[in-house]
Amino acid sequence: MIEYTGLYWCALLPGEDPLTTPQTEAGLFHHDFQPAFYAATSAQGAELLAHLTTAPGDPPRLLAAYQAHATRVVDLRAEPALPLDWSARATAGDRVPSWERADAARAAKATAMIWRTGAAEQIVVFAPRHLLRDTGLRYPMALANPRDERDMYR
């Protein structure tokens, strides 16, 4: 495990606060309402990743910065990418490799995991209310909205 300190960036809807908003049931590295804060290690990365879930007509999002010091981070950046189709696998009742990896990290007392998706580094923090501090920095996202992931890396 590594130590990772810095700004973590995410794209928020107006009024959204990931430190107080109820957790979703599942995501790439969490299930059964486990705490998880997903972010990128750069504002540009957060904006690129937000385009994957933003559709034309959605409300504009803001890029928000959070400061964190995570001491027990599982570093997956050099490992082969995990399948991103967690939702389809869970719906089909199949095993979800990313959940298994996150469950193992949590069992090993990791506070976060960092990985790479395309050109963006992402991080998931397992105890966001204890490790993150909102910096108050907010910036409007650019108006461009690529809908094809390949567009983000050209």
C-alpha cells in the first residue's frame, strides 16, 4: 500500500455534497451501500470521467476539489484494468471482480484505492467523511460533452 495526499476532484450537480449525500447502493468499487467517494486526481480527469455519465439536457455540473491524506491506499495503476461492467454482472448474478478487489482492500484496512481509466487516474475513498475536507473550490465544467469514451482520449 502507498500513501497518497493531494486534491481529489469530482463533478457535482448544483447543491450536491458527496460528504452528506446518501450513498448509492452500488458502484464500481462498492455494493450494499458501502461508503465510497469516487474522484479523479486532476480536474481534467474528473471532467473527462463525468462525461461518461452526463447526457445532453442534464443540469450543468461543477468541478469540486477535496483535500485528503490517505495513508493506506491500494495502488492498482500498474495492474491490468478490471472489467467496468459491474452493473451488468451484478444484475446477471455473476461475480463482480471490482467488488471482490475492493472487499479485499477493505478487509486489509485500506482507506482508498487508486487506478487508471484511460488517461485519468481515479481514486475511491472508503471513509470519505473521515478523510476528506471540502476546499470550497468550484469551477463550471466545460460545455463540450463527448458521448463516446474514445473521444475523450483523442
